[in-house]
Amino acid sequence: MDSAISIIDNMNFRAKDKKPNAISTHTIHPYTAKMIPQISQYLIKTFSQENDWVLDPFCGSGTTLLEANLLRRNAIGIDINPLSVLISKVKTTPFNVERAKSQIENVFVEIDKITEKCSIDFPNINYWFSEQAKDGLNRIKLAIENQRDYLDKEVYNFLLVCFSSIIRKSSNADPYMAKTYRSKGVLKKIASGWTATPIQYFKEIVFKNLEKISSTFNNQPIKCSSQAFHGDAKELSFILDENKTKNIGLVVTSPPYINAQDYFRSYKLELWWLGLATPAQVHELNKRTIGTEYLSKHNYEETPQTECPLLNETLFKIWLKNKKGRQKSYLVANYFEGMNNIFEQIKNVLPHDKYLCLITGNNTICETEVPTYQILASLAEKNDFQIVKLFKDKIKFRVLFKKRNHNGGVINEEWITVFKRK
């Protein structure tokens, strides 16, 4: 790594840039391991110009997209999770709140009219939801669909996101775990007679989120474009070509961590209730995502080999641990193979002398720390990207998910690597 690179230790992005308004669409829907807005805010201001197109190929809940719009940049996001795309669209789409209120009132009236029993079904639905919770969620979803022809498209999507945001709260799953589990605490609540009240939750969140829409867009009208596409980042070039998108001015993204978060398992209840993906489709999407735990069969008798010496050294350390380590070494190799493909894709769409900003954390796999940002930097350099800046941001209280008996996926610091396309 070039000794001339400027490294800023312990950069506090939370203090450096303007803190986002607490009543903003950044908080319109819970989302695991979100990038803090101040990071994308700083990078967009520093490495792009007004009216540029900012791309995030792993857009998640749309943090980069909204910050780009607020800074008068156009934004494009891609994500393999259809729920992410829906949240990103709603988060960045203004609409007339006063006009929406009358449409929403009709949905509330429709909820009270519905008497049909729940027709939604998916694996273990009765394990995750009480009869009362199923009935309430079913009435909400039917009311939204029954009124769809009378709703503006933006309002319809907004109501779906509001509905999605109360599904976990209405379930028997622990709301404090990113992965979908029933904890001892939840079981005690159920045993004591607790039951969810989805319709009450829905009405409360609708009014709260209307305030967030109003605060975000009425106080600072957005004149820039924002687009979010459902797709695989490994097919980035094709997706942008298909949608006639050109002239990317900056890429800001935080790719999934290695083996640290099973995103689809975390949002399976929301995806199923919304009808965005069937259980079989969720399984297939999980297999395609970067960092997946699903691997084709390998002969684990030999260490996986790559063209990156640092990665090979890391893979060998993991492989030596135990039988599980041998499998995990292939998982790690698969992750970096996928990320190398992403760099090739970004190279195809990012013009010369434009910037790629990568936000990553170092994972620990089988008690072996993986120097993720360094390996990614090596792969990026082979794809004609040159490091120009490196930041380290300490993370406080960031846990990607809690397992049943201990915390897991703890990332203590994030590395923000800025590359220029050579």
C-alpha cells in the first residue's frame, strides 16, 4: 500500500458532519447494520459535484440515495433484496402529505370493514404470529390492496413500508435481534398473556412517518432524481444499460460483511407478508447474495487458492483451525471472488478520474481476523483503481446480530477506502 496515502485514525464522522434530522425518512423503517448518514454525506460532498449521479450497488435501505438527493445529486441504487428497494424508493420519494391523509383515512375505514379470515400462509406462520396478530395484519394488507386503485402510487408504496415496519413488532420474534428468533424474553411475554395489536401499531407509524416525509421534503425540496432497482450487483453493467443510465460520477457503497449477517433470514417475515418473495425465492436470493453461507460442494482437503497473497495467507490460517475452518475458508474465498466481480462491474460504468468509496469492516472468522479492507484494496488495484484516501471510523455499540446465547458479528471499526478510477 502506498505510503503517501493519507490515513486518518479514529475519524469521528458522527461529529464531523451535520447530524441528520431525527424526524427524517432515514428512520422510516428498521434496517440492520445501516451505514450512518454522516459517512455518505461527507463522501458525497467531498468527492462529487452537484447534479452528479451517485451510485450505490448495495443500497440497502437507501441511506446513500437520500443523502445524495439532499446534497443536490442524482442517485441510483441497486439491491438484491426487494424490500430494500421498496424502502429506498419510499425514503427518497416526496408526495403531497395533505392529499395523502385523505387517501389514508379511506384505508383506515376499509380496515374496520374487513371480516375475511387470514388467507396468507407461509412456513410456521402460527409459530411466529398469534391468531389476533394474523387477523390484524391480514386486515391491514387487504385494506391497502382494496384501496390500491384509489391511492397515488407513492402513497401505496408508503403504506406498504409502514405495514412492513410493524410486522416484526406484531410477531413472536424478538424485536431486538436482527435475525428472526423467539427469545426467552418473548416466550415469557407470550406466557403472561401478551398479544400484538397490529392495527394500532400501523396507525401510529403511519402518522409518525407522514411527519418524516413532511420534514424531509417540505423543508428542503428535492429537485434531483432518485432510482432504485431490484437486481444483483454482479450484473451492475447490465442493469444500468437496461435502464439507460449513464455518466456515473461517484460510487459510494457498503458491501455485505462476510458471514456476518443473513439479510434474507432477517426480513423473511416482511417479504412473505408483503408478497415480495416466496419462501423458495428467498432461499434462492440468499444463495446469490455476496457473503452467502451457501456454497457448492468442494473438496475441503486443500486450501482455496487465489491471486492475492494476503488473501491466501488468511485462507490458510482459517483452513488450519478445524473441520469447520476448512469450509469457512471457501466461504471467505467465495466472498472475495464475488467482490472482485463487483470491481470489474464498477470499472465498466465509472469514468476515469472518478471516485469509488468503499465502507467495510474486518470480520473474524474461526477466531481469525480477516483484513477485509486490505484485501479489497488489493483486488480494486488490480481492476485499475488507485487508493487516494483511507479513513478509520470507530464504531460504538454496533452489533450486526445477536445469536441465541451470545453477541455475534461485532464490528469494532469501519474502514472507508477512497479509490480513483485510473
